[in-house]
Amino acid sequence: MSRLAAIAVFLIAQAGLVKAAEVKVFSTIGVQAALEELAPKFEQATSNKLNITWATAAILVKRVQAGETADLMVLTKHVLTKDNKTTAGADAVFASSGMAVVVKKGAPKPDISTPDAFKQALINAKTIAYSDPAAGGASGVYFAKLLERMGIADQMKTRHPPPSGNSANLVVAWEADLAIQQEPEVMSVAGIDMVGPLPADLNNITAYAAGIGAGSQQADAATALIRFLHSPEAQAVFKAKDLKPADAPKGT
């Protein structure tokens, strides 16, 4: 056997000894429905395993600030770029979404086609549901400010039921007439009908981004996952889950 052939055999043997990586991921619930579908596809394609923790971006950042670590952070863009504990590359942003209004399946759909119509729909509703701003969720924080901007924040205080996870669940349980949250989140709940997105002037578009956690022991595998989030297969899932895929970075 030649020296070159011997080296090739050695490298092949060593490759067989490499264990699949377990990638610890902290991910915002805004993309949970899509990532839950994509995770097994990535694992099958790479033999890596994903250990995903779901929460709001604000809660996940607090956990990192308290000393926890993750190989990959999947957060909203503005949170990811403000956090010094991650490395965000040019391909960080992989999808985005706006906010939407839903009602219980079969219930009448109010007119929300204009800012004035949307405001009136909120006033007419007996109860509305949205993410608790105190929990730090992007949609809840934004919507609370939007109510103030529209001058109806005080009226809505008595119409906001106690938060219980995804606000669309409160609509299904007849605890709220309307639910307002990130479109992928409310549309992931069975038993609801889409009324529509918030009027363009009032809607808030959230970009989702992924960055390598500081001190990651699985940076290569985490980078592979970021690239996978830009793949045609991932983009198809994002569209099916009411997310708008980001354009793939040049050279990928």
C-alpha cells in the first residue's frame, strides 16, 4: 500500500470515530412551529442532535446574562445584535413576520382594513388577548405601545385577559373575542380563523436572527444550522408557517 493510500485509510477510519454533535439552542417561540418541523430534517441530514429551549427572546437573554450558555441563539434581530454574548454573521437574519388578528373558527370577522377600522374593532370587542408586555415578548411590548399611540390603552386594560401562553388559545377557549400576536404564533393554533394582518401603518415586522453563542463548543455544527435556515427546504417551511424567508447571503 502506498503512503498516500495509507493516509487516506487512516483519515476515513478517524472520521468514523467522530461523534455527532449535540447543539444546545435557545430559541424564541416566534419561530417555534417552523423550527420544530425543521429540526428532524437537519438532524437527519447532519447526524447532529438539537437540544432546543423555547421562550421569549427577552427571557432567553436574561438566562444567558445569568450565566447559562447555548451553542446557538435564535432571537429577534434587535435583541441578538444588542447581546454581546453572541456572534452574528452576515447570514444572521433568516426570516421575518408581522402581527395578525385572529378569531375563533366560524366567528364573525371584524373590519381591520384601515387604522380607524382596526381601532374600532378593538373598542367593539368585549375582550382581546395579546402577549403580556411584562414577559418581554416583541409583539406584546409593541402592541401595548400601539394601544397608547391610538389613545385607547386605558379602555383595553379591562379587556385584556390573563396571559396564558399563545393568545390564540384564549380565543379558542372563548375567553377572548380577538387575539393579536405574531402571525406564525397565532396561526399555529387549531380552531381559529385569520382576520388579517394589522393595517400596514400599524403593523410591526419582526426579523428573526441566529448567532453563535459565546464559548460555544459546537460552533461548526451551529454554523451548519444557520446555513440550513437559508436552504430552499427551510424557506419552504417558513412560508408554510406564515414567515417570510430572508434572501440567502451571497456565496451560500
